[in-house]
Amino acid sequence: MREFSESYLSRTREGMWADSRDALEPLALESRDRILDVGCGTGELSRVLAAESPGEVIGCDADTDLLGAAGEHVPVVAGDAFQLPFPDDTFDLVVCQALLINLPEPAAALTEFARVSRDLVAAVEPNNAAVEIDSSVDAERALERRARRAYLDGVNTDVALGADAGDAFETAGLEVIQTRRYDHVRTIEPPYGKLALVAARRKATGAGLTDDRETLLSGGLTETEYDELRSSWREMGRTVVDQMETREYRREEAVPFFVTVGRVD
């Protein structure tokens, strides 16, 4: 399973569910007694669950460093998604967000979720192949599409799982009740927040592509192609920084998420 830093999770999940929580309606959060958020990370979804449900919400993650942040909002337990540290039928809802896309065997994890749930299992998973970018920097959209395509070719899990998560649910023996789409739109515009400034600096230095270098190369990108991509990426990043200085930079990113809900037989 891939690991993520607290700063990465903060950047990518900032504002998630701030505009609407309608896609979570099938979870019937208002009637839940005990909810488990698997792969909770820094607890963004855990906080939403706790706000919408009168019951107890517990966060679970294998990364104890991330649990420190999540633990400021809900009780947390360290644990592996494939071997959860709970008895059978402990919860009436087990849910995860952007976890299955990072697991080599998502159906195996869902089988474990079903073991500790006496009612529902839900997954909030993106289709990272269908992300749409609009930017005031002309080169950004094309470069992001190129980098994403190379990354998808190199990653060894299905990061485009999205709407097809129901297949993994059925493999795990869960009855799929419903799938709802929710588009998480992240907008950067003046005045720029701290996370936006960090993202711009990472573009200008090529830090993101450096972090993903191994994955990009394993997908068929040659060393020369990688170096060319990174050079163009850094040039694009410098333009982003320049536009920020004149308060001209604007960017909108839409990530399609799919909330799949299954019932335990």
C-alpha cells in the first residue's frame, strides 16, 4: 500500500464535503450507532461522519503518525485494513475514503470490512483518470494530463477504481445498494491560502514529479522523457508563481468521487 504524508492529505482533501454531503445520504448517518472509518488518515472524513451522526465514530489507520491528527477529533485505533483489530459485527457502518484505490486487493479489504460490520459497508473512491483541470496558466492543463497518464501507467493499483468499485463489493459478497457520484472541486484564486502557496512552490521546484519519479519511470516513461516533463513542469510552476505575485492565477480541479454502499449478507 502506498503511504502519504499529512501535508499531502491536507492538500488533496481540503474542503472535501464542504459544499454538499448529499452523496453520503445512503449511509443513513443519522441512524448509526457505531461507525468505523478505515484508512482515516488525518481524519477529514471522520470529522464529517462525527458531525452527521449521533453515534460513535472511530478512525483506524496503519500510519500512527497520521492518527495523531485524526485523534484530535475522534477516537483512533492503529490497524491494518486487511486485518482489522475488532471482533465480528462490531459496527453498523464501515466506510473508507480513497483507500481501495491504493490497495492491491480491494475486494480482500472489503471482505474484512464486512466481517466487522453488521449492516453496511461503504467506499468513497475517485476516478483519478477522469480529473478535469482548468487553469489561467496555459500549459498546466496539458502537462497535468500528461503526468497523470504516465503515473496511471506506472502505479500498481487501480487508482481509477471510482464507479467500478461495485465489482469489488460483489466479489467480497456484498449486496450493492447504491452508487452516487460526487465531484470534489478544488479552486485556487486570490487571496491564496497556505496550501495553495505550497503547491505552487512544489510545481516550480518539480518536487511532485521527483516524489513520483519511480512510478512514472515504471510506466514506460524513459529517463529522457521524464527529464523533459520535469523541465516543462518546473517552467509551468514558475509561471504559476509569477501569476500569483500579480494575483492573476486561478485554477479549478474537479475530481469525480463515487460513494458505493453495500449491505452485509
